[in-house]
Amino acid sequence: MGRNPYIDAPPPPLPGKPYRITVRNSGQVIEVDPEALPHAHDGHQGALLSLLLAAGVDVDHACGGVLGCSTCHVYVERGFDSANEPIDEEEDMLDMAPALRDTSRLACQCVPDGSVDVEVELPAWTRNEVKEDH
Ligand code: FES
């Protein structure tokens, strides 16, 4: 799991119940089972990045999930408040991301708690990467 050794924040809590992630760009629906989370190679366990990647959604993650880039920027258009609060380092990195919205998060850091279903949208520059076959 990617982890920046200079950031000493504890990992966010894992989801407490099953929920769904809908990818607005493609309509793809991902069922998240807290008992069977995919292993997070980059970023936090249970974070949107690992869940999207495991479902075949191609999300950039240039720094490997250690808050060193903003290429994993996504919009959490539904269920935003069900995710962990961003730490200051995430906010700082997001400030450098283009086309910021109130719903912007870094996918490698954003761990929904499963209390509601979530809808994400990939920013325009990654849309061509979204796989349509599902
Ligand atoms: S992959 Fe670099 S901050 Fe998420």
C-alpha cells in the first residue's frame, strides 16, 4: 500500500457495510463488499482508487497513492459526506488540480464508510480512459 512516510495520519476507517459505486461517465456500477475489499497497491485500503482500478476503471495514479500528485482526482457527486475527511496534505494537492469542484477528492485517499451509495465522476481529461465494456 502506498504511503508517504512524511505524513503521519492514521489510515481512515474501512467501510462498515456493503455499498455501490456508480461511475457516472460510463454508468458502470461497482458492488463493494467490505469483507472482500481488493488489495490496495496504491493509496489507502478501501479507497476509491483501489475499488475503481479493481473494477477495470482506469484512474491515473502517478505517485502511487502517496499524496505526491493530483492525477487521481475524481468528483464524488453522491455520498461525499460518507467518506473520511481529507487531511491538509490532500487539500493542498487538490488546490493544484484543474477543474476543482466542491466534490473533488483524491481517489487514493477517499474511503467511503458504506453508509450510502456513492457516485463518482472522472474529470474530463480522463474520460477517454473509462472502459465502456462492463
Ligand atoms: S495517486 Fe498521487 S495523490 Fe493519489
